[in-house]
Amino acid sequence: MKKMNSVAAIMATIILSGLAAMGGYPDLPIDLGSAGNFGVLAKTGISTVPGSSVTGDMGVSPIGSTAITGFSLTLDSTTTFSTSDQVTGKVYASDYSAPTPSILTTAVSDMETAYTDAAGRTLPDHTELGAGDISGMTLAPGLYKWGTSVLINTDVTLAGGPDDVWIFQIAANLTMASAKSVILSGGARAGNIFWQVAGGVGVDIGTTSHFEGTILSQAGINMQTGASINGRLLAQTAVTLQSNAVTEPTDSSKAMALRSADTVSGLYTYTPGQYINFAKKSITAPKQGNIQFYQIWSDTALTITEFTATNGNVAVTYE
């Protein structure tokens, strides 16, 4: 499998108390954890009508390899993964040899955590835009929230720079009509686009349509015949492919986050409400309860240069 994101070797320890919390900021990309190592990840199965083309790894858990159908899998001699002529990458299942089962358990947990993170972002820039019909719109970076399903019946453009982030919170389902596209302009990157879909049906991408970004679906993801995606399909039920092209995007350009714990050796988790100022190399977040210990998670090694607590927040600067 590909190398997972590393935790930079830095930590600040400080005792803080009596600090008030404030609202969260939406512009940090969703931390996919080890789920980001997969182009397709599902809990109950992945099927295809050949021939699909998946660029990236695939995995299923807790269901086993028999739930991966249509790929003509060949089990590797290590019995830890399979290969397929339709997959540029490796295929993993929970019934393969160790360490694959534990790797998949972690990846699925990280997928669920990422879904919860995306669903929990606050202070949306837009609420109920278009009453759920965003057909033909050009959307700036930000946090978008709907209490309904979302429809894409004509092309949608996401216009912004390579460091900009889009997070779409959809309380019901996401449906895209046939022969339509999500278009990126201005240098926008698929790795910074996240679609969180809570509906019981899930996501349906129409015939020959093209999609961009990571889909985090509480239900299934269905790609109709000839549809394509530059992104990830992360489903808490099944992924259904029909002669599709799935291309895992490059990682987010903002692969960084503040993590915190209440003990130095505790479980470090994403710190809610954080805001990263890349120009000033600083991270600001509200103080949470008894939290006293902080790490910066990053793909590159960083050094904390200052740690302060003011106005109910903690502030970290780094280099």
C-alpha cells in the first residue's frame, strides 16, 4: 500500500484552563486518514460491469473478497492483496492475510471519522443554495449545506485556486444527470473537494457524466455506464461501477491539521474549529475542555515556533 500520511515530529505541551470556545472554520480540507490511500473503499462490496478502469487502490471491509465482483481478481502469492487488469493499484479485502484486515479496519474507521468531520463543519457560507438544484452554477470555495437532496442537471463549475477548499454537506441524496460535468477552473484541485452525502439512497452519477472530488457517502455510490470521476469513492455500503473510469486525485495541497489530546500519550484527534493561515504559518483553534497537548499532523516535517493562549483560543505558529 502507499505510504500513509506521517505525523510530523513536533509537539507542544501546555496546561490551559478556563478558556471559552468559539465557532469553527470550514476551510480546512477533510482529513481522510488512511482512507485517503484508496480510490474506492466500501463496507459491503464493490462491483463492476467490465471493463472499468480504477487508478488507485481498492478495498472492502468488513465484508470479504467475494463481495468484489466483475474484476477477475488474481490473488497475490503473499495472499495480502489481489490484482486486476481493471485496477492500476492493489485490491484489498478483510479476509486476506495479515496485516490487511487490520489495515482495512483502520481505513474504514478513518472513512467514518472523515464523514463525521465533513458533516460536522459549522458556519456554512451558503445554506440551501438553489433549493438543492445547483445545475449550471459556478461555485466559489467554501462550505455549502443543504437539508435536502442535491441535483446536478447541467454542468457545474468550481472556480478557485489550488489551495481553495469546497465542502458540500448534503442531508439527503446526490443525483447527477447523464452527460454532465463538474468542471474545475482557476487551478482548483479535486483533492480539495469533498461531498458528504447522508441520504439513504446515496449518490448516483449519470451515464457518461464526469465528477470531481472525494465522495463520502453514508449509503451507496452508483456510477452509471461510462461515467468518470477524478476523486475517491468512499461508501459506507456498496460501490457499483459500470464501465467507469475512477482516478484517485493527488493529495490536498493543505495536508496539515492540528490534533490534540488530554494526555501526552493519549489518542490525538482532529481539533474542532481550527483555522489555518498558510501565509502567516499559524493555526488557531478554540480550547476544548481538558485538552492540554497538541500535535501538527503534516505530510512534511514542521517545527512549532510559538504556542499561545488568548481570547479563548490556542494559537500555534510553525516553520
